Amino acid sequence: MLLNVNSDPSETFKLVNEICGKPFSWLKRIKTNNFGSSKYLLNSINKNKFNIDIENYNNTVGVNFDLREKGIVFFFRYNNNEFVEACIYPKITIQSNDNVFVIQTDKNLYKFGVLNTQNHLKFVKNFFKYKNTK
């Protein structure tokens, strides 16, 4: 679910925590070796209710993913607005090839540019570890 954080941040973070679970503490991140992902570039979003047009946007949009107990969360900025995508693991599909990383959530399709291949592979392994346990 794609949400605009600027409209009501406290309600948005509460909803994200209900959907995907709370962020891990540093101690739990160390124990589970879950530190999220390295930086990706957002290349496109298909079908979104906020009319975000990344292809015709002049600035680059960076994204980091956070793996949580029930799903994946990522934030990005577009035209001075902050957005968050939160989706549970059963509703996520991913594809990765030729430095392109594609995530399809329950309502949106995202294409990302991979900046660090080694860290990307580690992140994908961690993603499937969490997805397969849920």
C-alpha cells in the first residue's frame, strides 16, 4: 500500500507498523543479521494513485528496503513529498536481472536500478528467508 507520509505522519507510521510489524531493534538486527538493503534507484512506478511519474522526473530517487516480521517497507521522496510502500510478504513478487530489480506489491509495480550487486544478492537471500517463514 503506497501512502503519503506528509499528510499525517503519525497515522501513516501506525498503519505501516500494523501492516508489516514494527522496525527491528538494533539488538535484533544484529542477532538476525537483518540490516535492510543498500541503496537502489527508483526507475518507475506503474499504476499509482498519487500520479508519480518517475520517468519524467529530473532528480534521482533513492530507496532502501527494510525487512520486517510481516512484510517489506521502503520510503522515497518525490517532489518534496515523502512516500512509503508497505506490503506483507505473501502479496510480494520480485524479479531480478541485468541490474534491474522489479517488485510487484498488491497494488503497484516498481522497477529499481541495482547499484551494488553483492549487497543486492545478500538482500534477496534475506528477503526470501523472511518470506518463506511467513
